Amino acid sequence: MMGKWKFLLFLGAIVSCTCLIIRGCGKKETSAHKKEIQPVDIILNVIQGSEDSPSVFIVRLISQKAKQEAIDSSIKGKKRNATAEKTDSPFKLTANKGTWEKGISFYFIENRREARISSGVELLFYPKLKNTSIGPEDAYSIVYSIDSKKLPKAGSGVYAVMRLEKYSIKSNPVELKEEPSGKYDKLARQAEVYRALGDSRKLMDTAEKMIADSPSGVLGYWYKGLAFELKGDNKSAISMYETALKNVPSPKKGDSYEPPLFILEKIKYLSRK
């Protein structure tokens, strides 16, 4: 008789525990559904330099939430009601130099270990925002430089964490690449850095070295055109872009051919000015 009572007590305990677990899971799911979606996102782009040039971190500030809300609103084909409008109002941000200088941290991921970059990062360009709405079409870029020698080995990763008001926003991770072995490719990497920095003089010098190394190449003339454009000389820039277009290798017999769109777009854009 006692054995049956023990069994019933044991069975009751299991049922009680099961109910508690189910209730606990239900609470977790409810809280997860109520979790607030961050109003802005950051996208990290790393332009690696070489031993002779710095590397560049470009952080783009956008709002995927605002983009999705715009899509949802378009699909519904009707205006939101007053409650939804209040909930989905654009995120407004006030930011100055201190926001972008002290409010962001960069981290390396190497051999599954993460480490914060404590020095060597310099803020170069940033937007000044005063109660600015981050809407679906808005994008702001913040540019930093870092000594290329301080970057970890190729295959390691880097990501950013930005603190904006009550939010701590993590960027996408970017994998670092091997430094090119060829002279022309090394120069092309340097040119991309100087382009991002807006340094027309160094970009021009690097482009001319690329042209000297490969007179029939495309990128040397492309970067020289960008250097002229930075200087405000659009006529010379168009001339360089046209030369780059002529140097695009001809297709093999039977292959389809489309001229590089990025060069055509540049020529078209500057010709309108």
C-alpha cells in the first residue's frame, strides 16, 4: 500500500515540475516577443592598407527597421493609424564628435578570442546630427583610420560596437585579407585607401605608378580619374575614365560583352555637370 502512495507522490512531483517548466518556457517566449527591435543598424566596411599606408574603417549608420516599416506600409497600401504612427516614428539622434569618438569601440577576433582595440584608431570624418530622424532612405558614414601594422593576421575578423543613447549596436564582422603579392595589386589597395580618405595628391601619385607599371590596365586610369574628380577637374576625369573604358579587355569570340557599368555611370554623371 505504501509503495502505491510513494509512486503516486512521485508521479505528482513529475507533473508539477513539468507544469513549471512549461510555464517558464511560455514566459521566456512572451518576453522574447516583446523584445524591442533596435531602431538603427551599423555596417562596417574595412579598406585594408599596406605597410606604407593606413587602413580605413567606414561605419555606415542606417535603419533596417525604418526600411522594413516603409515596405510594410507600402504593401498594406494604407496609412497607419495613430497608435502605429506613434510606435513606428523615426529614431531621432543628436550626435557630435564625442559621440563618434567615445561612443564606438572596435574589436578583433583572432583564434576565437576577442580583444578591444585600445589605441591607434583616429576619427577622420563624421556627420553632425541634431535631433535628426533616421528614415528608410537615410545613411550616414563615419570614417576612421588605423595603422595597418596594428591589424591582426589575415583570416582574423574585426567588428564595431556603437553606443547610441540606450542602445548598444553591433556591426557585421569583416574578415581581414592577405596583402597582395604583386606590385600592381598592392598599389591598387593603396589607391582605394587614399580614395576613401579623399587624399587627391596621394591618390594621383599612386594612380600614376599603376599606369607606369601597366599602361594598358584599367584601374590606374580609373583612380587617376577619381583623383582629378576630387580636385574638381571633371574634364580631365572624364578623359581618364574614357581611357579606362578603352583598356577594358575585348571579349573572346562567342562571349557576351557588357562595358563596366561603374565607368559608364561616372562618365554619364560628370557629363551632365
